[in-house]
Amino acid sequence: MHWYYDSPMGWGGFVMMTLFMLVFFGGLIALGVALLRRTGDQGGGAALRILEERLARGDIDTDEFDRVRKTLRSR
């Protein structure tokens, strides 16, 4: 990395540029993770679909459906 020695930025500029890139890409990764978690299965979406299928098949009655749905939404 000797080519930065004669640069007007000097080593301080190189260090600051590296730190900025780390912070920038770290922020992008954190934003991506937050968006993936937000669009994930919230409120028991898959469990609710299974519960609705069980109700449609007649495996459970509406009272049990309401009770379990209330439990899933409270989590």
C-alpha cells in the first residue's frame, strides 16, 4: 500500500475511507436483515393457515379455532 504514501490524503484518509466503507456496508447488511425479519412469518401466519385448513376439513370446531387463533395472535 505504498501508493498512498505520496497521496494528498495520506494514511489518515486511507483509514477514514476504510472505516466509512465498513460502516456503510455494515449499515446495508443491517438494513437487509431488518427487512427480512420484518417480512418474515409474523403473527403465526403459517400456523394460522394450518389452523384454517383444519377448520375447513372439520378437524376442529369454531370454538377451538377461535381459542387457538387468539392464543397465536397474543404471541
